[in-house]
Amino acid sequence: MKNRLLIAFLFLSTIYTHAQYGYRDSNRIGITIGVNQMTLNTDNFQTKAETGWNGGLSMRGNFYNSWDMIYAMQFSENNFSVATKYNGIIDEDVKYKLPSAQISLQLSYVILENHLSFEFGPIVQLNGKLKLDADKENNTINGTTLRAIDIIDVSKFNLFPTVGITAGGKHLRFNVSYQYGVTNLLGNLNSNNQGNNLRGNASIINGNMIIYL
């Protein structure tokens, strides 16, 4: 999955550089590191947001007048917890880890050149299976007959519209963004005949530091 995303990112970067041939000095490669907080919004069971991490690459360049265009690839570990019962009687939150990779294309309105901008655009996210501690796999999810391990095979593809603000200097900036998943993260469980009509939409708040080369 990571190799395919890297190839896609390099392909987009080549197209972008060619399109911006007359503005090559404006193209900026950024290294991103940061944290995220993911919430799984669902009526099927009780969840709680947890903190994860981000890391990735981006390319920012002039698009038109006060607008920049940003291509980015980000790898993340998104975390959330679900209320369960151990041995059917003891309340226990089970923490899930969601490994994911994102490719985004965003428009950026430059408010103050090299200092402040507002971004928005679509993000495509590819997901792995949820991970949890082995000793909690057989916990029962509150309000259901599902075991904790029964919900790990989530949907592999999600679409996230996002908005954010980036502020700082020419070579170091900080970005805060909000993403909301419009696709059903739990939809794959229904297609796997779990029989529970599960639905859940992920929302993610990111706080990233961007180092521009």
C-alpha cells in the first residue's frame, strides 16, 4: 500500500512541476510531523477519541494570484476506544489503532504570504485493519453481541473533505485541520455478513508541524 501511494505522489508531483514550469522557484517541499485525534461517530456502540501520530510529505506551489495548490501524502496511526465488557461483567475500554495513509489535493488561499493561509479540499484515505491488544479480543462490545475482534476489518477506502489553517514563517509552519469522513468506515463489516447494520463516520483533528526545504 505504501509503495503504491509513493508512486502516486511522485506522479502527481511530476505533473505539478511541469504545470508550474514558469514558477519553479515557488515550489516548496514540506516534511510533516504531528499528532491527531480521531473520533468514531456511531450509534451502534460507545466510543471515545484517542490521540495518534502523523508523518508525511507535501508540495506547495503557486496556483493563481493569491491561491496556492498543495499535494500531500501522509501516513498516520489513528486511535479510538470502544466501551466493552470483560468476562461479561467488568467494564473496560478497548483501544483500537487504525494504520492509514492519505493522499490529498488542497487549495490554499494565502492571507499573508509565507505566514498565514487557509486550506480546503478532498482527502482519500486508505486503511489497514484495526489493531488491538490480544488479551482484549474476546471482550463483548457494550450493547451488541459482537466481540472486540469482530470489528477490525473496516472499510479500506474513505473520503474526507478537510479544512485547515497554516501559520508560521517561510521554513517552519504549523497547521491545524479538521477532516470528516463522508463514507461509512464500518461498511465493510456489513458486507462481511456481520448482520448488525453498522455505520460509523470518522472525524479527525490534526495538529502538524511543517518544515519547508
